Amino acid sequence: MMTPYLLMAALYFSLAALMALDAALVNLTLLPWFNGMRWLRIHFITLGILTQLLYGMLPLVVALRARLPKPAIRWDIWATLNGGIMLLLIGIPLVSGVPIFAGGTLIFIATILLIIQLAQLKQTAVSATDGAAVHDGRKFYIAGLGYFLLGIILGTGMWIGWMEPLRVAVPVETHIHANNWGLMSLVFAGLLIDMYPQWFKRPFPAPQSSNTIFWLMTLGAFGLIFGPWFAAQTLLVVGLVLHLTATLWLLYAVIKPIWGDKKAWTIGVTHLTASYIWILAPVLVAPFVLLGVPGLPGRTIETTAPQALIYGWLLQFAFAALPYALMRLFQPDKTSGLGGSWFSFWTVNIGSVFLWASIFIASASGVLAGIAYMLWMIAMLPILAQSWRIVRGGLARFEDKNLAVSAGD
Ligand code: HEM
């Protein structure tokens, strides 16, 4: 059972909502800033919600696709991932080298173990099944996790002096690129392909393109990571073009079969697809920043745009995927659909519009960003309630069963 990961995801979800509220109040100057606030806010979502969701789901999804039995939980991976996250939660706000190094190392080990587990699921599958095209998403997961290893090295090494020996020209940007364009883009693409029949209620329409999409995205991520790493602008731009082509191709494949079919646009499907708007927004602005068009607040875009990417894209994707995964694991006998609500759809997306507005309307930027975080926090509430309801229902049944067993003893 992978439930311990998802229990952690639900817990971090609650903390992420609290941090969004805090960010709103800080931007509206109603609360003071505190050390590590910015880091915690982002990483409760990325490391807290998303890695738990992914580390819990990926072995199951790969096994399901390969028609293998459900893999048992790997407590070694769970403990190294969560132990590592906890050490970072202490180390980064304190800027303390030892827990940062220990935390990063544990998460690195968890990731290597997960890569090995996913790689091994294939070997068994080849002998167990006809081996034909059952592994569409798996290569996306393994490549994405491979890029995460770079992201971890950069995130961990940033404050303990590794950037010079590694010759990293722009550390934070390179770290964000490794995790967003490497890890998250690839893993989400694999999930969209693998889970298409369950999420979109029809077979994935373009299985023959998945290989090309994979290579375009993997090479694109390479350019997007090593471009800023070595201050090689051309590599960055080539990477951006390849990555964007892959993303648009994937979105075209995903959306085409349901285009015009109103009933297919459930709230979950709308959340998943709309989340990609917030990838495209910075990409559309990037050429103007690179060309140094006068009047564009390039610095502000660089520091603020990642927030919209995290809340608008990653978090919104999780709005749909997390309740689905919780339902599958905690209440497996009930049918599970994607999560989400129209209320959270509008609030999360209007929140992202406000954040972008805060970039361009400098005179009101604090208030606009404050409203953005408030909307994001409000958007989380129905999903949070939905998630805890599922968890509570599942755990209550588990306890009832235990009571019945002990009463019968
Ligand atoms: C072991 C894992 C990780 C470590 C050690 C780590 C560490 C860091 C550090 C040290 C910073 C710089 C903060 C600053 O300069 O104020 C940072 C920023 C950032 N990280 Fe991570 N990180 C990790 C995982 C992730 C993941 C999985 C993502 C997913 C996308 C991510 C996304 C970001 C973003 C978007 C920022 C910029 C935050 C901002 O603009 O305030 N990180 N991270």
C-alpha cells in the first residue's frame, strides 16, 4: 500500500494552504516576513505534496501498465524521502549546512532507489507479458527523476559552496529548470499518457507519438538546464524551443479527442489542461526578456514568475490528481474520478492572473500579490476538505475492521 505517502501529501497540503495565507498577509503588510518563508511556501507544494504523490503513484502506475501485481510499499524509500524533507525543513530556514547536506543526501538516495525500482519493474514485465508498448510512461518517469538528481544537487549545494566547483553560473534558475522542466514536466507527461484511459475515459489517441514527445522533452530539458548552468544562451533557447514543441504536441494529443465534446470536460480534466496555461505564460514572455525589450521588468519576472508556475501549474495539476490517487488508495472499492471543483478552478486561475498583474503594475504590486496568495489559499480549501474526507473515510473503515477483528477474538 502506498497510503503513507498520500497521508503525508494531505498533511503538507494543509501546511501549504497555511503558508499561502501567510504569504497573502505578508504581502498586504499585515504580518512580518520570517526566515525561510519563501522556501517553505514553495517546497511544501513541490517536495511536500508533489514528491509524495509521485513517489506513491509511480510504482503503482508502472506496475499497472505492465500488468504486474501491485508492488508493496518500499519503506526504505518512504523513510529516506520523508526524513530528508524534514531535515531540509529545519536546515534551510536556519541556513545550516549539516542538515541541508544530510537532507539533500537522503532525498538523493530515495530518488536513486525509486529509479532502480521503476527500472526493475520492466525486467519482470518483459518476461511476464508480451512486452508490447506497455511502458509508455515509464521512460518519462525515469528521465524526470534523473533530472531531479541534478535538481537536488543544485538545491543542496547552493548554500554549502558547491556552485563554484560545479561552475554553475545561475544556481537558482538552474535548480528551478531541473525540477520544473526536467522532473515535473516529464513525469506529468508520462502520467497524462499512462492515465489517459482512466482520466479522460478513452484510449490515449497518439501512442505512436509518445516516443518523439519523450525525446523532444528530454533534450529540451537538457538545454534548459545546462543553458543557465554554463551561461550558454543558445543552448537555453534551443532547449526552450524543443521543450515547448513537445509540450504543445502533447497538449494537442491530449485535448484533440475531447475537443467539442462538452461532457468530457469534467472539472478534473479542465484543471489538468488549464494548468498548462501557466507554463506557457512565462515562455511567451521569455523571448522579450532575453532580447532585453525596454520597459519589461525582467528582474521581477525572474523572481516572481516561478510562483505562478508552482501554484498555477503544479498545484492545479495536484488539485485533480491528488484526490484521484487518495480515492484509489483509501477507498478502492468506490469509483474514483479526478478531483477539483469549479470554485477552485476559478480561484486558482484568477489568483495566477493577479500574480502576473503584480509583476507589471509595480505601484500596486504588494496588494495584487497579496490578493493572488489569498485566492490561491481559498482555492485550496475545497480540495483540502475533499482530500481529508477521503482519508478519514478510508481510515475509519480500516479502524472499524480492526475493531471487528479484535471484538471477534
Ligand atoms: C532536495 C530537494 C530540494 C532542495 C534541497 C531545494 C533547495 C532550494 C533552494 C536552496 C532554493 C533557493 C531559495 C532562495 O534562494 O531563496 C530553492 C528555490 C526553489 N526551488 Fe527548490 N529545492 C528542492 C526541490 C525542489 C523541487 C522538487 C522543486 C519543484 C519544482 C523546486 C522548486 C524551486 C523553486 C521554484 C524555487 C524558487 C523559489 C523562489 O523563487 O522563491 N525545488 N530550492
